[in-house]
Amino acid sequence: MKVNPRPSVPFILAFIVLVVLSSNSGAAQESGQNPTPIIIYLTPPAEEATPTPESAYGPDGFEPNDDAGAATRIGFQVETGLTLVGADVDAFTGFLKAGQILRVSAAVYGQLDTRLRLIWEGQLAAENDDRAPDDLGSSLTFSAPADGHYVALVDKVTDADGSYDLETALLAPTATPTPSPTLTPSPTWTPSATPTLTPSPATTIQPDNSRSLAGPAAPPRTTATLSATPTVTATAAITATEPISLTVRYLGPVEEESETPATTIRLLVYYDANNDRAPGPGEGIPNVSVLAVDALGQRLAQTFTNTQGEAAFSLHDRDAAAVARIIVPFVPAWSARVRAGEVNDGMVLGLPAVRLPVFFPVAAPEGAETE
């Protein structure tokens, strides 16, 4: 028979509990009180919660602005690198004068599907989900009936997170042509026929050759009749018309529609710190200069990356047709080709991780002090 020389752990714990119970019972009996029972609760170990995968998009620089009370004040501009994650709602506010026409547009990237709502004096004034059957972005216009502040709310209608650019701009009212006045022609005189002279019959002279037996013959008589009656008739219709007054009002320049479609460019610049060859949270490089150039290398537009390392262009008219590539001056060996008149999304410039510390030159943001 094999004897286990070492007692098990449960046996030792049970022995300690019995000793404590015995000591407490003896002390209680000596004092004349009932012993206090000892209750031991055994709680099973909590199961480890399965971590929820984090979204690839972090909060943008305007958070928190989830309602009208915390709305971000903006003007007429383009804000890039905004994100919608989970149940996030972005609120923006601005001031309009009476008669001004506001256009708010959201250009989406990836699978993000946005919805735009405009609140005026606490009431929903305009709303848009998709601005086109093949465009998940949103766009709406609103004409201010009086001076006041508006609130634009941006949220998503699907579960997909993503990023978007928000553009707020003023539109010029469309000029309405004034109808041409109707002119009444001057009266026309209608003359009557030429006066007609109707002469009497030809003068008739009848000699009298009769002789009177009683004396000398009487001298001959001549009888002449002349009749002329001219008739002049004139008929004219005259209509008097009062002067017509015209009022010309200048409504501002008419916004011409561009025949060349806009060219949209989006670039992500990041430092691959974990060397996984993919952009991750916190790896975007802010304030990096990015240029859009034509085929000859001439600069058409310049922008800087935001806090997530994203840079965006929206080119119109001649620039939209002439743009050929985008470049980053601090990385002269890199450039990317641009398709004019299309949406150029998904451009990425990744800098590989190195062991030695590196300094990536970036442009200082406005208002920052440099040493």
C-alpha cells in the first residue's frame, strides 16, 4: 500500500477552517454568547471578455461634437479627414444672412454612407442621404429666410465606419430675365383717293340765225356751263399709349457650370512604426506638404496632411483637367499618377521603420512658435 506523505491543499484548508470555528465557538461559550457562523463564498473565476476589435478610424480633431449644443463653428470652407465611428454624429454650425443660399456636401471614402440634416431655429429644414444613385455621399442646399445660425448634422446610415470631407459654400442666386416690353407701333395715315374733278359737258354754242321781220337780227347768244366738285376724304386711327417704366436689379454674377468634372485626390502619409507594411492607428504623419502638379511639374495646388496623416484635393475647371501627378517634396523619389476628372482614392505613402531615430521634416502649423 502506497501512502502519500504530503497532504493535499483542500485538506489543509478544511483543517484551518475547523480550527477557526472551534476557537470562535469556545470563546463565544465562555462569554455566554451564541457563536457567529462563518460564511465562505466561493466565486468562480470571471471569464475573460473577448476584446472587441477596434475600428481602423479614430476620432477626428473636432470631437466631441455629437449634438447641436457642442457643434463645431465653421465658415465657408473644406474640412478634410473627418471620421464617423460607431454611433458617432458630427455637428457643425455657422451664420447666414437673409437670402444667402448655403450648400453643404459630404464626400465619402471607402464604404461610408453618410446622411446630412440641416436644422434651422430648432426645426429640420433640409435632409439628404445619397446625392446620386452611385454616390454614397450627401449634399443639400438651403436658402436662409432671415439672419440666423444653422446646425448641420452628419451621421451614417450603415454600420461601416469611414472618413469624409465636409464642404460648406455659398451659392449665387440664379438671375431671372425680365420680359421685353411690348411696343405699340405709331399710327398710320391712310389717305383717300385722289380728288376727282368731274367737268360738265362741253360748252355748247348755238348760233341764232333767225331773222326778225320786224327789225335787225339780234346778236348771237353763247351759253356755257362749268361744273367741278372735288372731294377729299382722310381717315386715320390714332391710339395713345402711356410710357412704360423698366426696373433693372443686379442679382450678382451667375455661377457658370463647369464642363470639366472635378478631380478629387486623397493621400495618406504614415510612418510604419510596427513594420507591418500597413497603416495603423497613430501612425499618420501630420503637417506634411503635398503638391498637385501638371505634366510639366508646375504646381497647381498645395495642402498639408491633417492629424491622421491625410491630405485631400478637390480641383475644378482648368486645374482639374491639367493635374497629372501628386508629389511630396520631402520624399523626392516618390510620386503618384492622377486620373483627371475622376476620384483618386486610396493613395498611400508609407515610410518604413528603421532602428535609428529619424526626423521627418514637416511644415509647422499656423500660429506655432519655432525655435
